[in-house]
Amino acid sequence: MKKWFAVLLTSLPLSAMAYPIDVQKEIEGVKLDYTAYDTAYDIGSISLNNYGQVPAACKVTMRNGPEAPRVRRVNVPAGKSIDVTAKFNRQIIKLRIDLSCKPE
């Protein structure tokens, strides 16, 4: 029983398949918050929350190493939130997100 429990404990770190996410933000004149998360092994996501009184125009660029960056342009209404996702051809090892927002 102890051997089986030891094998179970050693396999736990192998089941966690999260990848690191770096976010560089440039937010001008809007009250915006974000939450980045890994949806799947080849899909990156970021949730944008606008807490201000003015709508925000945002440009989200997601990079995964040598692949071409995925660029998404979204408008986040005042008091609302929007999810932005990008699917890559390869497994994500490290996701880099550039976020730039300004008032609409």
C-alpha cells in the first residue's frame, strides 16, 4: 500500500500541464484589469474587465515562440468583460501577451 501511495504522489507533478504566461500591459486612460489563464495545451486566453466609465479599445498580441503572433483587436464596453483567445499550431511552452488599451 505504501508503494502504491508513493507512486501516486510522484505522478502528481506530471499531471499538472500549466505553462507560464507573461503579460506586458500598456493601459492609457482606462480602468482595465486582466486575468490570463491556460485553457488547453495549445490555446491561450485572457479575460479583460473594464471597471471604468468609458469603453476601451484594446489590442492583444499573443506569442508562442517561433510561430506567428496572434493579434486580436477588441472593444470592451464600460462595466463589461470580454474573453480573448488564440489557438496555436504547437503546444505552448511559454505564452507572452502584449496588451495595449486606450479610451475609445
